[in-house]
Amino acid sequence: MMRLHGGAPNRYYLCRECGAVREDVYRDGAIVEHRWHDEPDGRLPAGVRQEALRVLGMPHAEQLGFWTGEPRAG
């Protein structure tokens, strides 16, 4: 999971494999709840949603050979 920014005071983490977002809800400096979002949807702050969609649109490392024309390892 990678951390997304722009959702203060809560923290958001994106799974690049499935597109799910975990939201750590903070209150008084402590995590009080974990919320799961199946995808970057309208329930997330706009900045978090935009960053998640941008990251999900990027090629994964194993796909880079297709973009550069280089043979894949393995």
C-alpha cells in the first residue's frame, strides 16, 4: 500500500493491485477507525481521489517493457 496525500486530518493508503483505499480516521491524534473504499470514489476528498486515479493510471514496473520496447526479464 502506498500513502496518498491531501486528506488531512485523516490518512489514506492505496493498494495498487486492486485499487482499494484504506482511510485511517484520526481523532485527538489517534486512529479511531479504519474505513475501506473499494475504489477511489466520491466519498473521498477530491485531492485524494485525483491522486489515487493518477497513480492507478501509471504503468506498473512489469509493464515498462511494453512502453520502452525492451524485452521483459524472466
